[in-house]
Amino acid sequence: MTDTKTSSNTELVLKMYQYFSQGDMESIKRELFHPEISWTMPGRHPLSGTMVGPDAVVAFFGALFQAGISVDNIHFGELDDGTVIEKHMGHGELNGEKFLFPTCTSYGVKDGKLHTVQVHNGDYPTVERYFWGKFKLKGVPERLAD
């Protein structure tokens, strides 16, 4: 990660990455996530939508891990309103094909915790093809059973 000078808001995101790499989801939820956190992943694929609450966001993280997503080339900046902007390259592999996902994520902070997170994908068609390849829908009878 490239990190020259960071603010307290950027430190929240860096700490999230640190805890995530350690598998410490409880510390992420307890220390870093606002109780009303929302995390939005755009698109029309199985992981798209808005996850609300720490448990939902951590479950989303688990699905990203299950999908084999990794990130590198991470850079941060901060807007004048305190919003942290993160740019990174996501990576995945499906059936021997390597995928790249240029991504920017904005992190809104409230009460010193991560509150409103929005993912911005640079290549929606590739993201959609990847996640549809990783996660299959249940058949219609199973989907309608609930």
C-alpha cells in the first residue's frame, strides 16, 4: 500500500485492511464500523446491492473472499469533507482466465467510524461476468420457496 501522510479517517480504512488480512472481523465490526454502516456494490450480479449493518457487510466480505478476490496497488486520498477515496486493482481467476477490476471506493465517516461506503467499478461488464461465473442462482422452485 502506498501511504505517505494519512489522516485519522484514512487510518480507519488502513486499519480495516489490517484486520481483514488477519481475519479479525470482530474488531472490524466493533472498532471501525458505525452501527448504521451501509456498503454499496453496484451492478446486477449476485454480490451487488446495499448491505446495511456490520453483520451484513462482514458477510459481504466473506463472499468476496469466497469469490477469490484480492486487491493490490492501493492508494488513498481524502476529500475536504473527510471522505476517504481509495483506488485499487482487484484480481480474480475463473476457469483459468485472469480478471482485473480497476476500482475506486469512497468511505464516508460518521462519529469516527466508517459509515457510508460506495464501490465504483471501472469495468462493470467484467465484474458482472466474473461474479456470475462464481455464484450461480438456485433453480426457480428453490428461489421461490421462501
